[in-house]
Amino acid sequence: VQLQASGGGWVQPGGSLRLSCAASGFALDNYAIGWFRQVPGKEREGISCITASEGVTWYGDSVKGRFTSSRDIAKNAVNLQMNSLKPADTAMYYCRAESSIVFWGQGTQVTVSS
């Protein structure tokens, strides 16, 4: 059983990245998937969530209108499309799968700078 976040990297301000949270050993569509980010010295911030059944999405104010979360059922994954990236978006990004139990993926670093 494993949850893996990928897709991070370096991008210039205004650019885009797409993160993926992929599961192995369990079906991700039965879980609510949250995206979080953290910078050193600060608390982990929840930025997005997609529910298990209806696929309802929620976004934090800091990313609303720029980030979009969606499910890729065929790949047993959830994607986070990040557009109009800002230097303030620089952080380690994590995904979490939650049902009756919780799985965390390892982080993927996103760096936004010129």
C-alpha cells in the first residue's frame, strides 16, 4: 500500500505545474484526497480537497481560482493542476488519502522563482 506524490519542480512565476497523487494497493476513488503544502518553519497548510463520492472540491483562499483538483480514475490518481504560480507557492507539497484510515504520500518540491 503506497501513496506517491510527483510532478514537482522549478517553474517561473506565472507558469504551471501538474502534481499527481497516485496510489498502489488500494482504490483511490474510495478516499477523500487532500493536498497540503509546507515551507520550513511553518505549519502544513491544507490547500485543496476532493471528496470520495461526489467529487466535490474545496480550495483554500490562497490557491482558489488558480489550482484545480481532479480524479484520474484510470490511473488511480488525483491530479492538482497549478496555474499562475507565484513565488509564495514555493513549498513541499503532500497528498493525503482519507477514509476510515489515512495515508500520506511523500512530498514533492515546488519552487517558483525567476
